[in-house]
Amino acid sequence: MKNYKLISGVLGYQTASDPTTLPGNYLVAGSKNVLISRQKKFGNRAGYSLLGATNSALTPVLNGTTWTNNTGGELPIRFYDDELEVYLGTVDGVVTNAWTRVKNSITASMIRYTTWWDTTENLDLLLFVVGDSTISEWNGAVAIVDSITGTTITKKGTATFAGNRFYTTRNKSVTCVRTGTAYTYTGGETTTTLTGIADTTGLVSGDILVQTVIVNSDKPASGYNNDTIFTFNNQIVVASDDNNDVYLSTDTAYATFTIGSPRIPGNGELWSLDAPCKGVGVLSGKLVLFAGKNDRYVISFNQITVSTTLTETTTVEKYSDTNMSAQSQEVIAQIGEGLAYLSHEPALHILTSADALKDPKPSAVSNPIKPDFDAETWTSAHLAWGNARLHLSSPTNSKLYILDFTEDTEGKTQRFWQPPQILPIRSIGIIGGKMYFHSNSVPETYKMFDELSDRYYSGIDTADKLPINAIAKLAYFNGGQRGEMKCFDEYFIEGEISRNTVKLEHTINFEFGGAYQQIVNTIDGSNQEILFEKVEDVSLGQNPLGMKPLGGAIEQSSDTAKFRICFEEPKEDFYEIQEMYETNDVDVAWSVIASGSNSVISPRRNAQIGY
């Protein structure tokens, strides 16, 4: 009878503790491109697939967002170089599936977005700022030209122009995406034909029209650079990286900042902080401003009736501690009524109420991987909440950090870190309920953890795919007896594997870093003798390669075969061992459920230790 001392149920990735003192069911430093599933298995991650066409321009996507508007549309938005683009699926019955220009010739090193409700048009509008004294507006309207006369434009499909979100009262202008020419209309919005156009020269059937972007200049003030924009109770908060003033708009006009005397609910407001505001969030229904490197402000709105007039005042509470402010707007993420943010410490914090800001040193959920955070470069980092996970990117080093949240059978929330993922990532968002990311080097957008190779394009040859170098390093095993020498002659591994995974390397390091020796074995997924499922269920003929994510998704798939293997080894004495798994190939998938040796106390005494 074999007495294997198995390690199973991996608890997370940790680098703050000594890897020789951690329990054996932790992944440690050196791990990358592997994911721990919610069944506590670990394996290589899936890849990423392209959304839209390739683009060889060497300009990163500076920022993106997904705008889910009030008419049921979901519009992925991105900005790079001087281009603001929207990803369009089917418009007016025409399948586009392409990134489409909304506006170009924008000079900006960063762009930030928010939405605002317009009661006149009954539409939510996308607002954006680009670091100058303008606030721009787009309503998300898109149409395909069917036919043109000298003064009219007829769209394809049966929906009216207003049904496609085109304005009926605001700025009545459309822009042709192909030429950039704007056309003003005077009527016809509630039909499929716009009328009263002075000159339709240049338009052809099939052209894509968007509502012309409106640019409001010198708002909220001339010479004030608008770097951050945020919506709170349908009022716009505007902040600058080089000015301590923070403006609040009225709730009926986003470009109006009138305060009023007396100030009533919905009026504008002005706050002067002790440092430039770097980010805005909401905690327990209260507005929170992060300023400089140290300061956090809580803004409260207090209503009182004076005579017969309902007035409103604002109070500002400041909390300050070294390096405890958020680094930027991009690293603040709302989680329900709470928020998470990356501080200058650097550390990732999660706050559940405004009272938590009173703590000068709020607890950091990044402490388990503090060495990673301290060594990382967080320039242009992005933080996003989605699918019960916090995703934090480091564009400089092409890394993604994931904090996973799970709930046990008693309803208690638990969290654990995933090993770093090496991805060409900058900003992150959700499209169609799935996580996507925008590239840190080219104007491309990708679906995260999709397919089996990196940079997967539908229909391309395997030779064009990028391999994923996945490495899993477990904490050291000493059998709970650090001072005793052990030995074993068999090592058992159970997991899941795709049949084409011909080289899953399994390494055992004897002593720290393999100082004594390394033993390397290969687990061959095509070896039917180690498989314990029906071969036809996992064959490439049943599931075309690249069409389904296998073991590399965050949630493991059933499209892999169970394997069990036992390696026979010569007995070598050790105090501690570390096991590692590695692949570096395309279209492979594997995960590990349990592993361990039949180790026993060595009968020999170690003469190297003095007595």
C-alpha cells in the first residue's frame, strides 16, 4: 500500500512569506501564466483573442470603457493616438464587427469618460475630457446610409434616426466616418430620412454616420485643464492634475457650474483642496476625492429648509496620511457601495464605508504579495472589477494581477491572489459579460482568457499564434519535519490534460532552488496509459482545437482527460523539496489536482549538520 503525502486544494499565490515556511498548497514567486480555479486546481491559463481587425500602428490604447446605454446598447469605446473609436456589431441590419471612428484629431495623453442623463432627449450621454479646458459629448448614435438626394439622407433598416439615438432637439449634425464631413439637418429625425441638409455631396450608400461630437470650450473655466471627470447624482465632478480646485456642475446642464445664492440641491459647487485631485469615487453614498499623494476627502451634502426654500450645503472632511491617496482615476474601482484603489504606498485597499477613510492606515489586501507590489512599476496602471475579481494591470511590465473573490458554503467571502499573468495589457473592461483588455503597445483589443494561445485570430495558422509560457512553482515541502532528512522513491501526480500537450515538464528541486539536484520528468498527454477518461470524449475530432478553452480558463473545462501518473525515482535524501510545472507551447491545456511523494524519514544521519 502506497502512503503518498498529497498536496491538493491550492489556496492562492503568495510571495510575502518565506516559501519554505508556507503550506505546500500555495503557489510562490516564479509562477506566471497559471490560474487557480475555484475548484482549487491550478493550470496554464487560456490565451487572448482579437476583437476587430489587426492594427500595426505602434500606439497603445490609452483608455477604454464599455458604455451600456439606456436604450439597451453596449458600446465598447477606446482611444489611441488621436482617435476615439467605438466597436460596432450589427447596425441597421448591416454586420460591421469593426472598430469605427467617432472623432479624430484629438490631442491628448489621456482620456477619461463618464455618462450623464439628458432629460430633454431622454438619453444618457457619453462625456469625456482630454486634459484641456473642454468637455466633449457623444450620444452613441450610429446609422448606415441607404440613399441620398441633394438635401436628404435615408438610412438602412426600419428604425428611425431617433430610434438609433440621433438628436431631435440638441445639436442636429451627423458626421460621415469615412470622410469626416459633418452634415447639419433640420428635420426627419423621427423617420428614416433626415431632411433640410444644405449639401449631401460626398456621401455614398453604405457610409457610416455618427452623431457629431459636441465640444464645450472653456468649461468649467478658461485655462483650467480638465483631467478627471466623474458623475455623482447626475452632477459632473471635474478635476485637474495641476489645479487644487474641483468643480461640480448643475444636475440639469453638465457644462454649467453655477453655485447659486442660496445654494439649492442640484446647483454647482466649488471645492479648493490642499493638492490637485487625482481621482474620484463613491463610498456609502458619499463623494470621495483623492488628492496629491496623501489626502482623502469625504464630501457630504446637507439639506435644510430656510424659510420656505430647500437649501443645500456641502461639508468637506479631510483625512491625510503618507502615500495613502489613490495614484490616479484609473486605479479606483467601485465595488457596490464600496471601492478599491491603488495607493502610492504602493498597496491595494478595499474600503467598505466612508468611515474607513478615518483609519490612517487602512488594511491592504495586497499584503500577501507585497514584494510583487513593491517591485512593480505602476505607471498608467488600470484597476477594474468584474466577474467577482479585481484586475490590476501594470502596462510597463505587461503584467496583470488578479484578486479572486469566492464565497464558501456558509456565505463567507474569501479572497486569494492569482500568480501574475504576462499580457500586453493596459486598460480593462467588460464586454458582453466577459473580460477584455486594450493593448499597451498597439491599437488592438482582446478577449481575455479565450482560446488556447495568445493573440488568437480566427482562421489563422498555428504558426502565427503565440505560445504561453506557464510556470507553476509550489511552496517547499518538508513533511512538517524541517530538521529531519526524508527520502522517497515514487512521486504521484493527478490532473487533467489535453491530448496534444506532449510536454508538461515536472521538476523537483531538492533543497532551496535545486541546490542539491533537480529531477525533471515529462507528462505526455498523448500517452493513453495515463488517461482515465474515454479517449473519444477528449479527442481533437470531437472538440476542434482552439474552439474551446480547456484547462487554462479560470474555471476549468470538462474538455480535458483525467490523468494519473507515478514517477519512480532513486532514493535521495532531502530536507525540503519544491515541485514545478511548465509548458511553453500553443494549443495546450493542463491542470493539477493533487501531487505528492511516498516520503519517509531517512534512515541515514546527515553528517553535514553539527551536533
